[in-house]
Amino acid sequence: MYQNSRDTKEKSVVGIEGIEAKNNQEVLLGENKEDLASQVMRLFDDTDLYQKIAQNARKLIESTYDWEIIVGKLEKVYQAVTV
């Protein structure tokens, strides 16, 4: 099925919807499959960018999506609802 670049961009953004990652900080987004391929090539070509994205993404995951953090937030919600 044909998709224009606008549809693909929306799908790219929807692909990380709900994740607190920022483009060019923790992730690289593209508007279409060619842009996504170009972003992957940037990572291969630019070791510093690769390291930055990898380190930032790991920090984001560990500080936001670690199970202990998620459970702590969920417990607060449960406590607020049951009080």
C-alpha cells in the first residue's frame, strides 16, 4: 500500500508515542523509509552521535522505564485511589 511521507512521519512518531524520547537526543526519527535508513547510516558514520544517542537512551530507560520506578509510580496511584 502506498504511503506518502506525511503518513510515514506520523507512523514514525506514533511508533514512539508514549515514550519520553526526544528526536536527536535519545532517538532518531525519519519522515519515510529513506529518512530512517539515512538516520541509521548517520549512526554508522558518526561514532560520537552513536555514543550520544546510546548513552541518552540508556539513561532515559533506566530513569523512567525501570521496573522499580514503574512499580513505585503504580503503588502511588493505587494508594491515591484506595485512600
